[in-house]
Amino acid sequence: MKVVLSCIIISAVFITGLWSIIIPEEALIRQLEKTFEPAGLSVEVPVLKKGLFYNFTVRDMKIKRSGALLLTIDELSMSINPLSILLWHLPVTFDGHISGGKIRGTVELLRSKGRTDITVDRANLEGMPFFSLIGLSGKGILNGRFKTEDGKGGMQLSLNDMRLGSGSFFGITIPFEMFYTARGALSVKGNVISVDSFSMEGKDIYARLKGNIYGNRMDLILEIMKEPAFADTYNILPLIENYRISPGYYAIPIKNSVPL
């Protein structure tokens, strides 16, 4: 019994010492940076503070691509299961704030194709520069979940109370102000993103996006369908007249490169 107790005490001291002395804050920052590198992203971590036992906090972590700010996560709290380090895993559970909403989940820091599970609740669209960069400028409430494992996974998202303006969506002018809600599901396998379903709804008008993104190249079609009762109050339809296939039906090809 004394031997077992001694082993437990020694293990506890070793694990605590490993966290306190051997794993400095700079190493944690570098590991966060390496986690985002395979996706072509960079992170800025101005302040990281270690807690007493395998937890740490990050203030204002900024996620960028090609120097452009995509997202800022505030008051990020992270924790590590110390036993996972002995198995060469580093799954980190976290929660924080993003654009007035909540973000939480689990990310594997040591394995580039490890398990990722991220949920976003009620984030404000206007506070996330990523959406402005792809042409979605305005207001809306975002909810979503992103899950991957071994390089495969998917994303579900919804946008409610949308108040967007016409914008250049991947180089194509789209009259987004016609739509008030959006729902979508995407799947990821390697460097291919497939749009399983993505729809937007407005008053007497409906849109559907389908296709794939291969690495940095898009092969998508945006279909817009309007009901006879649709009232074009703002004279929006002339913007997409060149894409009209039949009365009330428009098909807009999006075959540009991803701008990020």
C-alpha cells in the first residue's frame, strides 16, 4: 500500500513539475502557432498566462491569413489533461468569447490531423472581419459547429436576423439584402470542401449554393429562385439579369480563386 501511495505521490510531483518548469509559456504560444500553420493561418497571442495546474488563459488571440485579420477570440480559457502528454497527445479544451458570442470546444495541438470540435453560439457577424473579406458585410447572428478527425469532417452553420448589403461575393456581385436567414452544411476531406447544402431565404425569394472548393479554387453555382409575389422594392434583380435562365430562376457560376 505504501509503495502504491509513493508512486502516486511521485507521479503527481512529476506531472506538476513538468507543467510548472519544463513547459514554459513561450512553448505553449509556439505550439498554438504551429497548430494553425497547416491551414495557412497565423495567430497572434499578446498575453498568455499559465494557471496552477495545466490550464492557461489567452487575451485577444488574433487569427490571420496572409496578414489579413479573420477573427479575434477574447478571454480564452484552455485546459489540458496532463495524462495525455504521456501518450503524446495534447487535446486542449477551451472556451471564450467571439464577437459578442461564445466559442468552445476541443483542439488537438500535437497532431495536425487530430480531433477538432468547435462550437460557436450567437456571434455577431459584423464583428468577424473574415465575412467582410469574402463579401458578406452587414449584421447577423451566427451559430455553428465544426468537427474534423484524421483530415475529414464537416461544418454546420446558421445565420439569423441577417441584414446584409449587396456585395462582391468571391468576385460576383450578389444582392444579399434580399435574404434574412441562411443555413448550411459543408464536408471536408483533405483539401476539398464540399457544399452539401447551403440555402438562404427571404420574402418570396430563395437561394441555394452547391459545388466544391478544391484547395484554393472554387467550382460553385448559386441558384436564386423567386416567387411571382416577390416585390423587387430596391430594383435588385437587374443586378443578376445576365444570369437569368428562365422566368424567376437565376444560376450564378462562382469559379474564382479563394481571396484569402
